[in-house]
Amino acid sequence: MPGHGVDTDGAGPLDAALADTVRRTGASAGGVYLLDEAAPVLGLVVLSGMPEEVAWPWRRVPLSAAVPVSEAVREDRLVWVGSQDDMARTYPRAAASLPYRFTLAAAPLPGGSRCLGALFLLWPASHPVEATRRERGHISSAARRIARTLSEAPVLPSVPEHPRHIPVAVVERPRGGQPPRAAADYLDRLPEAAIALDLEGRITFLTTAAAALLGLEAGRLIGTRPWQSLPWMDNAVVEDQYRTAVISRDPVTFTTLRPPDTWLRFQLYPDASGISARVTRAPAPEGGRPEPAGTLAAPGPVSAPPAQAGRLYQLVHLAAALTETVGVRDVVDLVADQILPAFGADGLVLSAADAGRLKITGHHGYDPATIDRLDGLPLDTDVTPAGEVLASGIPSFFVSPAELARRYPRAPRLSGKQAWAFLPLIVSGRPVGCCILSYEQPRDFSADERAVLTSLAGLVAQALDRARLYDTTRDLAHGLQQALLPRTLPALPGLDSAARYLPASRGMDIGGDFYDVIRIDATTAAAVIGDVQGHNVSAAALMGQVRTAIHATAGAAPDRVLARTNRVLSELETDLLVSCLYAHIDLVRQEAVLASAGHPPPLVHHPGGPAGVMELEPGPLLGVEPASHYPATVLPLVPGTAFALYTDGLVEIPGADPDLTALGLANCLADYSGQDLDGLIDVLLRHARPTPHYTDDIAVLLLRVAASVRER
């Protein structure tokens, strides 16, 4: 995936394709994300019909995030969210930072063997909650058209720092031949105060009466946003109601005070081209407080947020995102991708308190030499303010190098940055680390910004502390897993073997899936695969006991091996059940004898013949009944025969039939039979799981009889 910076190759056709899609589908807004498989994240490239400030928290979306565009790519399907209730129920994090009424669709952009990204479309609140079959077809077709546009470009457009914003194509309304000046003169002669805004919130037209009510001449208002050019409109009500009008396309009304004592009522009427606003004087509310804001389309009180709406929703979004981080790398990536841009920062150093020192756990925007000088500083360091900030628990803000140099003379020379925010990371009074945000230019930190950054530091501290604990547990679990699984598979002349274990995408990276190849003598071996319930240390420990029991009886008939292992598990009185498939391979007899304890049957391919799933009568799971019987089945092993043993994580995919998935994998086994076994396992995994996200552990053991076995 290309890096930052605008790459214009393919940008023009992509912009045109998005604008055409928004127009054809009747959507009010839309955008295109491209997938960076290395990260993996989705980056917003182009946006239409929505202010950039609203979309900013969603500029980069982790592929694993519980949001519609990520789910569309992960599951390769159209995602439809018909209402705000649906959004809150299915995607609570997204609903928290987008508390507006709208309908949304997200569709993957197919690129042949891989997904290129996602298309998202928004409709106003008036859109039906359910999508018709025809509408879904139109959206999927539009996604394919955009994907073709991207595929035909010389290179994929890169993900810019700011997504490109293109206007929504608006059908011109007939004006009866009257010139625009006549319309403006007509409005000016009326006592009505009228204002027109574009979808970015900028004033494009206002009458003389409106300028008089706002208290500022028209020339100083045109091209500005009301809450920026009029300080008394810089409050949560104004910005939040504007966002509601743009996203939901609902008419809204609110009342605010123009100092010292003039109350004004604003009525906003949005459509695809912008917002028309009526401004009238309003009576002073009782107690001198503004009346509750509400939509004209659906009257009723709406509580206004206490802080600036944009900043509040941004903070809610970041807080929700931090709760979804798992490891330290996740925390670092989230801070770098979302928190830095949200506060205009250029650099990040995230350090953790470890054995009396500040060990850097992640950074962004710094060269390696600077990081080497900062890594491992003692907690009482006087090189930077990090140690003092962590000891006192009080954040420090430095607006220029001169201010920082007065207290820490060496600090400004370390990085060449021009402004800094040093934020202590404290959890329950315990220092966890320090987060440093830095800027390329001198910067003043407003009181609001300092308060938000300080609050956010507490959330980062909680996430970092939790992530460090997870990483420690994961590393221990990974070590245990590696100790229990065979380091290498034994060599047996005439039999090639390869294996792979993949943990679930979420969890401790440990489970009960296991595999083994046991050499019995020069011409015989046992192959075994199994799955213990659970994804924890108990499952792994029981897996080790099962492997030991199988090793103790390997070489006996498969039904006897499973029966004895079953009795061992019954004596352990464990609550966990185990599925297992055992195969006794005899290269002289050219056959394998298999027995199953409730395990999926193997995939088999004989050279020159069709591939398939072996018919195998399974016995009960191990640990269910001490006296269980396990039927045996013979599999002929002509030279070149390949067969795959696997755990159910490979074939049990949400929304798919496991039998059909297994049959498709068997066909892959035949189609790619000439590959080396490790490459063949890669093919099977890609076919079953196109994305690197697994809901269950996967173990695969692949065996192939050498073509020269007859000559031995």
C-alpha cells in the first residue's frame, strides 16, 4: 500500500466514480477506503457530502475494528445499517461518536485475489430502514465499478493525510429564467433574515437583515463558519445541530444568545446542496437559559453536550477505540493513527516504567538515533521532563523550545521539535509510563485542549497497563504452546510431512489444538491431530497430557490407541472434552489405518483421481465414556497420495457450510498437488480464510507418500 502523501495517479477516475455512485444511489454522502494489508488498516482516500471534521476520527480504521467498513472487508459482504438503533446495537463504538439519524451501507471493493478496500454510503434519516434487493444490487455493482477503476489505474492512489473532498453532484433546479441577482434583491427587500450555508458549514449567502441580526457585516461573514467568525456561536448547540442537519438531513432548530441580551432562533433546512437557515428574534427563556434544541421534523428535547460537540464526540470515539486495544502495539498504533492527528501532533513517544527506567514501547515521527538516546532513561532523569511528570502526576506543556530549555537545557536539542505535551500515565495512583506528544511548530495549548489531553492520558494509561499485562501473558502462553507442540517433524523415507498451527486472532495465542508425527520404525509412523476444548492454559495443559498418552501407546492399532487415551482422560476427571484423529501409516503395506474420536475426517487426493473428504465413522469424543469404542478405517496409500489432517477451525466459518468448505479444500489439495507441502498449506489456509483473522485455532498436518515408494 502506498504511504502518505497524495498520489494523483488514479485519483481523478476514482473521484468521478465516487461522485457518480453517490448520485446514482441517491446517497447524501459517501467515501472510499483503501486497504493497507501490512498494517492492517483501512485509510480514507476520498470523501463526498460530509464535512471532514465529522469523518476525521475515521480517517484510519483498523481492519479488526468493530465498524461497518472493517466488517465489510473482513467478511467480504455488504453491510447494511438501517438506523441509529441498529448502529447502537451492532456497532456501539461507532454510534457513540456519530449520534445522528442516518442509514449506512459498506461494501468491499473486490480486487481479484484480494480486497482493495471498501465503499461506504450514507442516506438521510428519511431513507427506509430496510434495503430492497434491487438497492443492495446497485450498491454491490457500484463497489465493483469503483474496484475496476482502481484496478485499471497505473498505481493505487495513496492514502493522503487529509482525505480528498469532492462535491456532491447536484441537479440544477429550474429558476424560471430569473437572474440570481434578482433573487438576492427580492430576499433583501423582505424583513426575513435568511442565510445559506454549504455542506462544509461555510456561509455562502445572507441577507442584509441576517447580517444585522448577527451583528457583523456580510463581507466579514461570507466564506466563514458561523461558530468561527462569531464567538458567541462557538458552543456545542450550534455545531451539534449543524452536524445533525448535514448527516441526518433533518430540519433542526435551536436558540442561542447574542450578547448582551438578544436571543436568536435558528431554523436549519438541509438538502443535498447545502443548508438554508431562517433567523428570527426569540423571547428570552425563563431563567435566562436557552430552550432545548430539537428537530422540527421530530419535536422533542435533546440534551446538549456540556463541551464542544466536535471535541466531545472525538474524545468519546478515542476512548471507545482504546477499550478495544489488546496488545501494546495496538495502543501505540491507535495513538499514532488517531490521537496524534486529532490534536495536530507530529511526533509520539510512549514509554513504560520498567525497573526504575523509562523503556520506550512505541514511537512515531522520530528518527531511530533520537529514540536510542531516550530509551532507558532513569525515572529521575533531568534530560527531559518525563521523569518529573511521572513522579508528580502533573502534565507539562511547553509551547516553544525556549520555554523547555529554561528548565531542561538538553531536551530541545534531542529532537528538534518545537512544542511538547508531557502526559503522565497513572493507574490507581501507580505510575505506568509517560506519553509525549510533540509538534513541528511552536504551539499554544488552550485550556480546553489541556483538559482533554489530560483526560485522554488517563485512558491511554489504562489501555497501556492492560496491554502490557496481555503481552506478558501472551508471551508466557506462546512459550508454553511451543513447548507442547513438536519443534520438528521426524524424517521418514518415503513420507513427506509439514504442519502449521495458527492461534485465534483474539485471545491468549494458546489453545488445545495439537498435531504430531511419531516415528515407529523405518517404514511405519503414526500421525495424530486433536483439539481440546478451550483457549487457555488448562486446555494447553490437557493437550500435553493427551499427547503423552498417545506417545505411550503409539504403534498399537489406532482403535486401541484412542481407547487407552480415552481411559486416561476419564481417570483425570477433567471437564474438558477432546476430539482426536489417529492414523497408523505403513509404507510397506501402502496403507494407513485411521480411527476418529469425533474429529473432522481428513482430505484425501490420490494422483490421477478426484479429491475428496474421506468417509470415516467417528467414535465418541475422548473423555465422554471410559468404555467407548473407536472404529478403524483403511486408506490405501498409492505413491503420490496426499492427505490432510486438520482441526475444525479450518472449515467452521461463520455463515458457511463446513462440508462444502472441506470439499473446496480437497479440490485445492488436488489442484496444487505439485507444490511443496508448506506452500500447499498456505494455499489451503488462504482458500479457507482469505483474511488473517480467525475465530478459532487452526492446526493442519499435511502428509504425502513419495512417488518412489514402490522402488524402496
